[in-house]
Amino acid sequence: METVCQVCMHHCSLKPGQRGICKARKNEDGKIVCENYGQVTSLNLDPIEKKPLNMFYPGSLILSVGSYGCNLRCPFCQNYEISMTDGDRAVSRYMSPQELTERAQKYRMVGNIGVAFTYNEPLVGWEYVRDAAKLVHAYGMKNVMVTNGSASLSVLEELLPYIDAMNIDLKGIRKEYYRKLGGDLETVKAFIARAAEGCHVELTTLVVPGENDGLSEMAEEAEWIASVNREIPLHITRFFPRYHMTDREATDVRRIYEMKETAERYLPYVYVGNC
């Protein structure tokens, strides 16, 4: 029988054995399961600023872990090798929540503060995030999630007690642009608003030439962010040709700084990236 996955806005109706759009969730005998649970494709000790988080334990390191799968289809994806693949093709190894936590604990002596769930979209495998994050907290360390924010609020509520900080992609402020990426703006806005009530949040907007690089759009976006909480830091980052989007040049650096100046009319903490 078909079963509907409730994790995100797609509400994939899956037949037995069928995977969802994210390629990480599957109908097994009428039950939606997290097929990528514990399947680690990437593991690195990164500076916290690389997430990017500029106002959460600056100068520290964090053990960053990723799996495979994503529920958006951004044509400029930087990690498409893992985000756009499935369990049949992903190069991964199983790492239990306990093993991940012990690895994070091992690196405390060199400045590691905890675990960041990142690289692919962690919310498509939120059960692993929850289980590992509980243990990380039990060891007295921090949890970070780098996400597109395209998930139901019920999933967010499961995770908020264990997540200390998030960097959430806000792709733009136009519904049409989100539809082009396979997402839904209102889902992300609701996610950001609730997350900002429960943990430290920073936002990132990748500026793509000809797509979301209007100054009026940035003004509208920054004004909306300020309406949620004007203390939320915003990272405005430069696009480079990648994956399926190689038909345009990298974003003009001057445009990035113009957008920064625009956002600063509403927000006190605006940073640029990839410049």
C-alpha cells in the first residue's frame, strides 16, 4: 500500500520499495523509514566559521558529518555528489550515534565543541540527527545543524531540544524562485521563525546572477528577517558556476557588497562569503 511521508512539503506518496524525492526515505512494508540512517559519506573537523556560523563559539572547531540525499534540486549544488545520490550509489559507511559521539569526544582536546550535521540535507535523515544529538548533549558538547529548512514543524520540534545552533539557507524571498529549486518559501519561513525561538540561528543566502540578485529583493528579505529577530546574522555569499548551472559567471563582487549594504539597513550583523 502507498504511504505518505510527512517529513517535508513534498508529502511523497510512496509505493512499497519506492524512495521519496530526497532519495533517503523509503516505504518498507507500508512504513516510511530513514534509509540513510547512520550512513556517513563525509566526516571532517572544520572551523565553526565554515558552517558558516560567525557568532556561535567563534574560533572553535566542530566535527562535521554528512550522509546522502536532499529534498531540494538546486542546479548549483556544491555537494551534488552526495546530496543528489541514493543508497545504491553513495559511498558510505555505517557509523552509529555512539561511535560518532565518541569520535567527537576524542577531538575535544584539539578544540572540538561537538558535532555539525551538514554537507547533505540532514533533515531527510532527522532520526539519526536526533539520536546522535541526544548523546552529544549527554557528553556535554554542542550540536549544530546546517539545513535548507525545508521540513515540517513537527520534525523541527523533535530536534530543537538537542540543537544548539543552525545555519539555515534562505535561498531568496520570492515564491517563484523557491519553486524553481523544488522548494516552498512559506515552509522555510515558518521553519526559520520557530528555530529562532529555540536556538541560535544564522542565515545564508547564495546570490545567483539573474535569479535572486535584485537589491529590492534583498531589502525585502532583510526586512522579513528583522521582523523575526533583527539580531539574526545574515551571510550573503557569492555564486560560482557549479553542477548544472554553468551558464553564467560568478556573482560580481561589487553586487555582493551592494546587497550587504542594503541588508544592513535592517540588520546589524551582515557578512559576505566567497569573495
